[in-house]
Amino acid sequence: MGDKLDRFMHTLFSSAANYEPTAWQPRCDVYRSPRGWLLKFELAGVRPEDIQLSLAGSRLVLRGIRRDWTVEEGGNWYSMEISYNRFERSIELPAEIEHSDISSEFRDGMLLVCLKSTS
């Protein structure tokens, strides 16, 4: 059990080597409930139509893009700390989720993904 938990925590919080170096990974909180899983992704500045979710086995993959927009036309940037680009985040859960009921809600810059077990 300890090894399985260690692998889960490592997968959840480590940066994956197969991502593009310029890609950013949104932060994610993972909650377990009696009815399933809740994943909360931090996606400030991302439009809901620029988000894609997929399930495979015990893995949920979130992909998308955060686009830059200019506040005032003709202005030049002075300092930029926010990552704009494509992003991808893969979360491996310690349970089969491929056949779960999935629902999502975008609220205040957070994407809430609910996975309810169908069995």
C-alpha cells in the first residue's frame, strides 16, 4: 500500500518529463468522497472553450491554452510573469475512472471536475 501511495503522490505532484519545455501545468487539488472524485484545477484567464478533458484507465488528462490579450492597443509589455501557452496536466488516480460519470463546472477561474463511480 505504501508503494502505491508513493507512486500516486509522485505522479500527482511531480513535473512530467514528456511535456514541452514551454508548456505550463495548472495546479490541481484532488478530493476523494464517498461518491467519487473531485479535481479542482486553477485556470485563471483560460476560456472554457479552450479546455479539453479526456479519461483513459485511471488517468485524467486536461489540455488547453491560455491566450494573451492586450489591455490597451499599441502598448508594449514591460514585465511578464504569467504563463501564456498551451498546457497539459495529467492526473493518475489510484482507481479506475474510465467509465465514471464526468461533469465539470467553470467557476471563478477554477475548473471543477467531478468523477462519479457508475458501479
